Amino acid sequence: MTISTHKERKKNEEELLKKPYVREAMLWEPVEYHGKKGYVKCNLCARRCIIAPGRYGVCGVRKNINGKLYTLVYGLLTAMNIDPIEKKPLFHFEPGSGVLSISTVGCNFFCQFCQNWEISQSRLEKGLYGRYVPPEKVVEAALEYGADGIAYTYNEPTIFFEYMYDVARLAKQKGLFNVMVTNGYMTPEAIRTLGNNMDGVTVDFKGGGNPEFYRKFMGVPDPSPIYEALLEMKKQGWFIEITNLVVPKYGDKEEDVRKLARWIVENLGPETPFHLLRFHPDYRLMNLPPTPVETLEKLAKVAKEEGLHYVYIGNVWGHPLENTYCPKCGYPVIERRGFAIVAWRLTKDNRCPRCGHKINIRGRFHGGVADIMPIIF
């Protein structure tokens, strides 16, 4: 690097540090790398990037400036909408509630099929962008529009951890709950840091958690840290639902879904809701068709065979497996169409009215939010 280029970089970094959305990161440490000082190690996601001075982590939104790690997307929001919680999808947590959903740019994965690639992969496509919104304004908006909680979603929320942490604490103080939609690649220390500020989580698997699929189509060297993260989430008392995106040809193997379902039963419990999601072609994987419904039905049968009580098919509106059935007697206790609850038949204490079996629901029925209503942008 020439002297002039070095000075220009320093000047740009000085200007960057003045921005309201640039804050010192959490969960990092200074390290030496091959005997050189000034490096930092990020302990936020399972990649645990070692970042040289002036360089970025894999996520593209965390930068080493003068030997300190900074987040460049603190409150730099790309979306703020009211969603039905069923969209996350969370079917068994505060059903029928509305959540204020927020996102930034960036991701620690490189999924070739990402449906939100404009924001998640912006580190490659468009750079950083968004509108700065302080944490208190998010909570104020949630209360003003009658949301029951806040969802950190659309892109990977681990990426905007510091902002999520601050918003979540304020939200809890105001009586709102917090939920997160994540790829699960967080470190146990990140999960412990959030602690009881987080209430529920949807952890998104793809391709049945097959390691080769993660490497080839997602740029992830090893999915095993996700399982470690799930165990820590359980320890923290978060309500957990699991999704698995079924990608035709490459990520629809029966043995992978069977293995994943068995792990969930043995480690999280058979009452953990499990959603099999239909793939739609997007981003860089446009050459594949949508997942055949027959494939989803076959894999749903596999998941039930392994002992899961609540197995759903997602992205197929009107399918019978959008509904919740009593695991004991098979009675349809909740009927859904898309993101809307169209029939609620549980007793006040969330039991099947036919046989009395307790259904795994956390929270209460809020009455349903069928529409998506944008608030700010």
C-alpha cells in the first residue's frame, strides 16, 4: 500500500467512525496473527473470523479499524414491517400475534438460493445501505402500531447483534417479546449474552443439514456449530421451532431429514415444531423447479416416523399440513391458511378439546394477523 493510499484509507475510516450506525462491536478480542499485532478475532458467529487491520469479516459488516472491531450496520435498517408471527414461521409461540420485523444488510452465509439476497448478499452486490433508526424508535413504532413483539429477521440477525441486543432489552422493558429468525451459526457466548432478552427463535436448516450441501451451495464449511447453538438456546429457555428448506435434487435426501428429525427428538424434544419448506428458484439457483409437493409429503412422513409430533409443510398454501393436529387423537386443533389462523379450537389452557392432551404452545392466542402491513419503509 502506498503512503497516499494509506492516508486515504485512514481518512475514510475517520469519517466512517463519525456515522451513527458505526459502533464498537461486542464479543471480540485482540489477537496476534503470525506474530503480527493489530488483528482482531470476532467471537460472534461460528466462523470466528481473524480480521486484519482495515479488513472485514466474512459477513462484510464488521471491520477492524485501528485494532478494534466495529459493526457498520448498527440501526441501519433495510426494512421495518408488521408481520404475522406465523410468517417467521413460529406456529406455537404467541400464535396470532403481530411482530414488528426489522433487518439490516449482510449475512455470514452465501446461500445461492437466498430469497432475500438483495439485503443478505449486499456485501457482494450493492455494499452497505439502509436508514438509521435508533433502538428506542423501533420500540416506539412497535407500541404505536400495536405489535406484540419484535422479530429480528429477513437477513441474518447475528450480523446486527449489537443493535438487536439493545432493541431487545428496551422491548422487554416495555412488555414486548423478542423472536429471531436465524441460520443458527451463533456462538454459545453470543446466545448467553442475549440470555432472557430473547424469547423465541426459528432456526433455519437447509438441505437437511447435509454438510456437503452447506459447503457447495452455502459457503459454510461445517454445519455442526448449529447443533451446539441449539443446545445453548434450549438452556437459555428460548422457545425453538425448526425449519428445513427442501431443495430439489441437491437437498432433498430422506436420510438427511431422518437424521435431523432424530437429533431434534433426542436433544430438543419430540414436541419441537418442525417445518419443511418448499424451495422456489431465486438468486443464483434459478435452474431448479419448485420442490414437488409429493417430496415434502414424503419427508413429512419421515419426520413423523422419527417421533416428531408437530410436522408442517410451508410455502404450500392450503395444504393440510399447515394445520396443527393433536398428537394423541389427531383432532385438528388449529387450522391455518398461509399466515392466517382460520380456526382455533384449543381450550383456554391450550388443551385438545376432544381428548385433553396438552398442546405445546407458549403464550396465548392473539386472534390472528392475516395481512402484512408496512410501517416506515
